[in-house]
Amino acid sequence: MSSKWDIEGLSGNNLEFWEVKMEAILMEIVKKNFG
């Protein structure tokens, strides 16, 4: 079942990578708005 998760790169180890990436992006947004 290589569904849309594989296409979007959210399967397996990539999920952890995306969590870190999204957290970094959120931190940048917070810094811009409230920093």
C-alpha cells in the first residue's frame, strides 16, 4: 500500500524529518509575529 503517504514523503523515517521541519517553520513564524 504505497499510497499518498509515500508520494508526500511522510512514510517511515521521513515523518520524523517533517515533524522537525514543521516545528522549525512554526518557530520562524512565531519569531516574526511576536519576536
